[in-house]
Amino acid sequence: MLAKMQAGFRPREERITVLIPSRMRLGASWVDVVIHNVPSRGFMAGCDTPPEPGAYIEVRRGTIVLVGRVRWGKGRFFGVQTQDRISIKALIDEPRHASRPVKTDEHQAQERRAETRMMHEARMARRVERSRAFSSAFQYAIMGLAGLAAAGLGASFVYDSLVKPTATLSRALDVK
């Protein structure tokens, strides 16, 4: 009977049951959240103030950041669909930060990143330019080696084609 009812429905993806304490950003505030189960493209979590379905949230566990959209909510629990696949092993193995970042001055309170956006973009631009220069040099070297190989192969064919007639001519002239 159950098989007939499930005909036409795709099977539900396996969910890995876990208990992973994390932090969730909803709007401008951060709250504690616990991830309860994880399929490959989402997770079920629970907290005291769950977000409404349709809200976009960010969940952090150590250095891992999961961004997704809340698809459903029931009591303290809610389900989140993420755009990218989730590495369950990395999520489980990721250590939790021992403490929250310390605010030192007014600028640090507004900008929590270690470097400003302009410094980051400049560093990324330098990295892209180095990569482009390396790939250009590598391409030039490969094309040069391919040209040398083709020249060597051509020289070998020309040598083979000239050796036979020259040997025949040499033998004919040496006959006394």
C-alpha cells in the first residue's frame, strides 16, 4: 500500500543526524542555533527565535559559512535550503571558535574583517595578474617545446628521406 502511495514521488534524500552548535545571522542580529540534521543541500536547525519561511540566513560554524533560504518552520525548528552542496564531514570536523572577536575601537565595531575591502580587492587583483603572467609564460614555453618537437620530427623525416638516395649514389660512385 505504501509503495503505491509513493509511486511518482522521488525518494527522500538521506539526512545525517547531528547536533552542531553554531551562530546564525538573521538581519542585523546573531543568535545561537543548533543544526539537527544535514542532507547535501540544506539542514534542519532549531533555536529560540526561528526565522520566518522565505527569510535568508547565514549560519557560521568556525570558518564555514552556510547561506540559505528558510523553506519551512515548525515551533523552534526550521529547514534551510542552500544553493551549494554541504560537506557534512567538514561541518562536523570544524572546531568551534573559543571566543567571539574582541572589539577594539569604533572602526573595528563597524568593520569586523581583518582587512578592508579595498586591500582585499588589490591583493586579489595582484594575484590574478601574477596568475595571468604565469599562464602566459607557461603557454609560451609549451608552444616552444611543441615547435622544437615538430622541427625535430620534420628533420628526422627529411634525414631519412635523403639518406637512402645518398647511400645508393655513394655506393655507385665507389664501385671500381
